[in-house]
Amino acid sequence: MLQLPTTPFLRSDALAVGLTPGSLQSALARNEIRRVFHGVYAPTSLTDTIDLRAACAALVLPPHCVVVERSAAWLHGVDLHAPEERFTVPDLEVVSLPGHTTIRRPGVYAGVRDLKDRDLVTLGGIRVTSPLRTALDLACLRGVLPALAALDSFMRRFQISREEFEQELPRFRRRRGVVQLRRLIPLATPLADSPGESWLRGRLIEDGFPPPEPQIEFRENGELIAKVDLGYRQLRIAIEYFGDEFHGPKQREHDATRIAWLNANGWLVIVVRKEDLREPGWTRVRTELANAIANRRRPRGKRRYPRGEQFQR
């Protein structure tokens, strides 16, 4: 019986040594291997590290290619695929440097881009756009929600400041997406714990709500009692993003206890899941939040909560 490779491998290499398409599908079904890119596999016994990801990419990339955009983010350890794409096999996004032929391969999204030496780093023997350049490219080329998630994630992971983003803006003059980039840099924060939280914050801002405060902490005698993802402190409204990774069945009791504590202390909690980021779920979230704001700003005798910024709807 033929043995599966113990290192990353191409589908064509596996077939060349006698493995069949059926045996590869069976190995995938048994979770013995995983598909990393189109036609590229790795044993599941290997830990998913940046070096492993780079080794998989190196199997299909010629030396003149540079990994860019979401693939570059992934190699840097930042997964910026949309919530519904998180468990799919992504295309490998690469560019060729000027003067070289564009790569043509199934599962590879390729182009040509003029990059400077300071835009490039080497990971596992392949060239990748730097964290700063990757974040800026994504903030120009993607829609508002994934763009904000990119800026947030790279600020958090690589301690990139808003000032560093702003210093690069002159290079992007007249580039497609630069207007969006200029608008989003002041809204970016390293406090967002996940891309889903960034998407939620972006949707609120896009719908005319003021930027909510991220990661509001509640402490007693210096000890952290609770924390909410987003909120309006003056109105005591909390908005929680419940992603599958951190708010599954095992966390249900903890989440219920935390929400009960917040309710008992006068906070209204609105829970948002990934399916609520799109219609029809978003209509429910938007309406619930707008009603909560209206109710908590309406005078009822002595004002219970201090007057905050005017909410523009």
C-alpha cells in the first residue's frame, strides 16, 4: 500500500508515484491530509505554521512572484477571509514583478505590480508583501468591511500605528481605493479582537451610527469582571459579536452569566452572529439598536443616563 507524503506535496506529484484521485479524496475524508491551495496538500499531522504555509506556496510559485493581499495576510498569520469563507480553500493571490511573465495556474489569482524593496519581506523562502504594505493594499482593494478588518488586524498583530499608515498615503495618490483608505485609517483600531468584530463595527458606521467604543472593560477593585466587544458607554448599550470560534456551545454558560451580570447592572446587550452581518439579519440588528438608542435617550422624568453625542440617523 502506497504511503501518503509526510511533507507538503502537489496533487500531480502524488499521482506520479501511484496514488489515485480516489485515495486522495479518501485521505481528505479521513482528515489525514488537508488541501492548502488548489492542487497543494499537507499532512494534518503537521502544525499549521507560517513556515508550513510558505512551503506550500513555494511549490507553485516561480522566484519572480510575490504573494499579496489576503494570501499575504494569511502567511503573516492574519486570516481576513469573510465570515462565510473562513473554512474554504482560498485562491493564492500573487503578482509578478515588472518585466516578468504573469503566472497562469488553476487556483492562482495573478497580476503584475510595481513594488519597492521596502514593500517586500521573505517568509519561508518566498517573497511576500510586508505587513504594512499588505494592510494598505487590502484597505484599497476590498470593500469597506474587509478593508477595516485588514487595518484593525495588522494594527493589532504588528503594532502598526495610524501614523505609519498615513505616512504611506502619498504613494497611493490617484490609486483606485485611496479615498476609502483615507476615510478608514482614522477609524481603525488595534482593539478589535477578530475580523468579525471589525465587520460589525464597520456595518454600524456605514449605517450612520457613531463609531462604538471597542473592548469596554468592567472592573471591581482592579479585577476584570466583564468585557464587551462594542458599546456606547453613556447609554449603557453593549453590542456583542458571537463568532463560532469563541462563542460556541462550550462558552454558552459563560456568555449567559456575563450577559446576566450586564443586564443586572443596567446594560442592554444586543447579540450579533455572523449570519446577522448580512440581510435579513442585519435589519433586525439595525432596528433593535436604533430603538435602544431612542429609548435610552428619551427623557423620562429625571434623565437616567447622561446626554452623549447626537446620533445621526
